[in-house]
Amino acid sequence: MAMIASDIEALIRDAFPDAKIAIEDLAGDGDHWSASVESAAFAGRSRVQQHQMVYAALKGRVGGELHALALQTSAPK
Amino acid sequence: MSNPAEPRIVAEITENPVMLYMKGNALMPQCGFSARVVAILNHMKVPFKTANVLEDPLLREGIKQYANWPTVPQLYVKGEFVGGCDIVTEMYQSGELETLLAEKEIAHG
């Protein structure tokens, strides 16, 4: 069962309550998503760490149920 | 949790300054994300070695565990995990990949 944008956003929101989140269905198939997440929690973390934090928020779905998620993370400027 | 692929991974990322774990190989990538990283490395004329996770289920699981990273491709430079497709693309576009290669003294075009 493919995920929907609001599920992805809710999981990210749980972990990063302050985040600005934009989710896009890249292929219109509910299977290839892009997410951009801006949160103060990312300040001082490397890109790898920032993405690991988002993957953790998505609780093992990335690479499985969530087949493809192009991710862009940043801390507020 | 034990990771039977770990000795192999450690040996490969130690022996090969630029090591890419991917689906397929550099000539025939079998996934668009892997293909993109190959294209970037080729474009930068970086010599690199690849391992095909589709040929080895233990490696496919093991590499995810090793880097605590859920997806393939995964790029390693001098033994250090750099990132997956999104991060490599961002770093290429911003010039950081060039800087990293220079810092790690990886010859490239």
C-alpha cells in the first residue's frame, strides 16, 4: 500500500514540530516522493545526520513502503 | 546485530578511495538514483569502484546497516560515508564534492 502525502508529513511533523515541510508526489504514482524539511533541529548537523534524523522519523519506511524519497533538509537561516 | 557483510565493506571502502554501492554497475546502472551518482562521478572524471547490491542480498542489507542509511546508492570517499543520491547531487551542484575530493587528495579531471 503506497503512502499518501499527509501520512509522510504527519510522521515528519511528530519528530520536528517546528518544521516547514513540503511534500511532492514526483511521479503521480504515490510511490516517488520528494520532501523538503526545514527545522531548527538540523542546526549544526551534517547533511548525512540531517537525513538520518528524517529517516528515523519515518520509522523504517524509507527504502521499503516508501520506495523513493528525494530529501532536502536545512536549518532556518 | 551482527552484520556478515561488514568485513567485506570495511575492506572495500579502505582499499578503494572512491567506492560506490549501487544497483547494477557503472556501465549498466539498474536504478535511476544509482545512474545519477555514476553520471556525476564520470563527469568529474573521478576513478571509482562499484559493488552491485543486487548480486548479493547480504551486501544489500549489510550496507544499509553499516551506514545506518536505508537506501542505495551509497558513496564512500576514503572510508567515509558521504551520502546517497540527493546529498551527492547537492554537493556536486554546490561545489562541495569538488572540495571534498581535493581535500581527500583524490585525483580527478
